Amino acid sequence: MLSLTGVEKRFGRRHDEVQALAPVDLVIDDDEIVALVGPSGCGKTTLLRILAGLTEPSAGTVHIDGHPLWEGGVVQRDAAREVALVFQEANLLPWLSVEANVAFPLRLRGVRRAERLARARELCAVTGIAGFERRRPSQLSIGMRQRAAIARGLIESPGVLLLDEPFAALDAILREAMNLELQRVWMERPTTCVVVTHSITEAVFLADRVVTLTPRPGRVAGITRVPFERPRPLEIEHTQKFQDLVLEVRSLLGGTA
């Protein structure tokens, strides 16, 4: 379980201080997918970076399975090891093969080469890039590079997977395909996921709950529960219930303007 209590973030000092996040309280269950939506600049990515152990909160606490992520301004390694972050850009190392990129976090931990590459190949199969393990990132499409980034995020079997607009750079058709792919990967390897997206449709399609944030300073404007079972076909987006949920989230966004 991922628990946030009174999480705030302020940048700058004194007269130049900017409050990015107002107190945020949120509990995310094991193996739940939660989507964060909100206007630009509302603190979605800042909140994700706090959860990733990259940005210290100005106030409040974050716990993973009851263990604090931040304590005395210092990120706690045991809790941080439970978290993986996938950025909007794949950020693969161009001089390494796909499998070496996927295995890189295990290399940093000193895992034996044969073991880490075997694990990487397994995840390449899970994420649909089997057969491309020996290629360089420049030889892959944008979508395949993003699959490799997701595989790298899963390599240490994290308890929490954070995704910061992972498909924003893709065209609409490929984005839909990657939404289906992420759903398939999650069903095969369930984990707690927090996805930041600007697309309401994508949020409702992927998530168990959609958390809408207000304009800066970001706070929770409302939470929309999505009742659909998985796997969800793309056709579900044309149903009245799906459209009603999209309108609910859009109304929360409109109410925060």
C-alpha cells in the first residue's frame, strides 16, 4: 500500500516561494492502478518525483507498506527500492543493447551478468520486444523504446511503478496500442501503478481510480472510481458508462479552473 498524508511541496524562499502542492492525502492499494490528471503546472510530476524519492516534500509523509520513504529530509533506501519510475522519454543508453539497457539497474546492484541478462530477456518477452534484445535503441521505433523503458522499470520487481506521461510522444493509434500493451503487462505482472497523463480517456481506460488535481497549488479535487473489469477492449471507450466517467473527470477539471 502507498500512503500519502499531508504531502506539500514549495519551491524557492521567502518572497519568491511558489507552492506547487497543497496538502495531498491519498491511499493507493496493492496492485491498484491510479491515474493522476490535472491542468498543466498543477504538480502531477512533482508529486510523482516525491513518490520516486527524487524530490523531498516540504511537509507531510509518504509510506510504502508502512515504511517511510522520506525521513529527516533523507530518502530511505529500503522503501525507495520498492519504487521504479518510467519517464516520458525512454532515456535508454545509446551505446548499450536493448537487453543491456533493461538489465542496467541490476548491473548497478552487482547482479551477475548471466542472471541479469536472463531476467532482461524474460521482460523483453513480457513487454513484446522479444527478438530485438541485441539491437541498439536507435534501431527501434519510439513505441518499442518505450516498451524497453517499461521493461527496465520492472526489472527489480518494484512494489510501485510510476509512469510520467509514458505515451505522450506517440501518435493516437500507437498510443492506443501501448495502452493495451500496458494493460496486458500489468495483468501478467500486477503491481501498484501511478500514471500521470493529460488524456482523460487514457486515464479512465487504464485506471481503477482517476485522481483529479486542482490548479497550482495542486490538491485532490475529486476521485473517480472506474468499475470496468480487465482486460478492457478499446471498444469500451464508446460505451455510455465510459463516456459518463470521462464527463465526470472533465467536470472535476472544469470545477477547478
